[in-house]
Amino acid sequence: MKKVIFTLLCGMSITAFAQQPLSKIVEEGGTGPHKVLMKEEASLPAHTVFVPQDLSVFNADKPLPVLVWGNGACTNSPWEHFKFLNEIASHGFIVLATGYIPMEEEPYNGPMSTTQQQIESIDWAFAQNADPRSTYYQKIDTKNICVAGMSCGGLQTLFNCADPRITSLMICNSGLFNQQNANQAVGGMPMPPKEKLKEIHTPVIYILGGETDIAYGNGMDDFHRIQHVPACAINYPVGHGGTYRQPHGGEFTIPALAWLQWQLKGDKEAAKMFLGQHPGILKRKDWTLEKNAKFEHLY
């Protein structure tokens, strides 16, 4: 009898161990002041969380702003973007990425992601911040949420743009298709019409890879149509893939981080990357910048 009980207990122990959420330290936790852990959360299935390892320094007076991220190719794992996202989190953000944790830098070949997963991320952030039992209780800044994504992830972001909880948008290597080029879209991508842009209610930045970026035409067309909210478009001539897979996310991390620090933390020094007659982005090699009429009024 004792042997049977021992076997059952061991079996339960092994099962429980196998179900422990996965985690990994990426690039020594990032170069920012807060070393980050990339991890799964059992309460947020099919998502990857990037969060500072030491949460004791965050509280209701100094909470973590939120970046919600959707992946390129509607991939259900941030395997191409985890270095970029990890680096952003190390500067004092919590990043909630659509899809399964990429323990290795290898393509994910499972089913595609959905637009709803970004909404699940926002719902989770609110729930965790309000739950006294949560590690994140009163440590998440639910008043400052940027929703963003690359390529298909950018389309998912624009699909969700009307959510009133969103305070900023970041569209990377992406843009809505026109009717005349809709046949170029990959099957399964969300395909909102251009009229969807009217539902944007927050400042928005387009980060594109220059004229060789397959999304350049769509993204710049979006930007030129957006007149009712502050909008800017920046381009760096590296094509559609961006620099996300380079160490710490490469050059794309620089303006993305400045945008988040400005929009979600009110950092006026970071705002200089985009504002004024001599914006910082133009002091960096090869970048270009365009702004609509409302943009300078953001300061």
C-alpha cells in the first residue's frame, strides 16, 4: 500500500513539475536599469510576458506601463521579436506579447495568432493589477497602455484600435491594405478597411523599413489619411524585417523606446526624438520623419 501511495505521489510531483511555467533570461536581462525575465504566466495562456525581475521597486505610485505586442506573419510566438521586447521591458515596462514563449530563436510553426489575444493581454493587465493575490497587484499602470505590432501584428493592432483602454499605438512594418492590393495579404490576416483608421483615438507612430519594406506603401498611405489624431511616420531603410532580431532589437529599439517613454511615462526628454525643428531621430543615420498637423501639439 505504501509503495502504491509513493508511486502516485511521485507521479503527481512529476506532472506538477512538468506544468511549471517556462522562463528565460534573454541577453542578460537587457541593458536598461531593470533586469528582465521572459516568462509564461499560467493565468495568461498563449502569451509571453517580459517583466523586470525585481518588482519590489514598483507600486501604485510607480507602476509599470504596458506594451501589448502582436507578431509578424500572425505567428503565435514572439520568436522574431523577443530581443526587441526584452530590451524595452528592461527600461521599466511590462510587455505582453501574443503567443507562446520562444525558448529558442527558432520559427514557430503552429496555428496563427488572433486579434483577440491582444484584448486578452489588456484584460489580464487590468485583472492582475486589481487582484490582491497577484504578484502584480497595484504594480501595473493600466492608464498607460500602448498596443503595437509588426506586419500582421500591426494589422491586429489597427483592428483593435477603438478599445478605449488604449492610450497609444505603434504600428511597425505594417499598414492597412487598399482594395486594389488586398490580394497581396497572407490568408488569415485581419483585413479591416481603411475606414478603420477613423476609430483611432490616440497618438500613433508608424515605424517602417523604407521603400523596400513591402508594407511601406500601405503604412504611408495610412499615415497620410490620419488627420484627426497626432500621427508620425519614421523610416529606416532595412526592408520589411526591421532590426528586431539584432542584439537588443537593433536600431528599431531606439525610437520605439523613446516613443513609449514619452507616451506612457511623460518623458519630455524622450519626446525630443520626434519634436521640434531638429528632432533626435534625424540626427541618427538614415532615418526619415514625417508628422501630421496635430503632432507638434502633443508636447
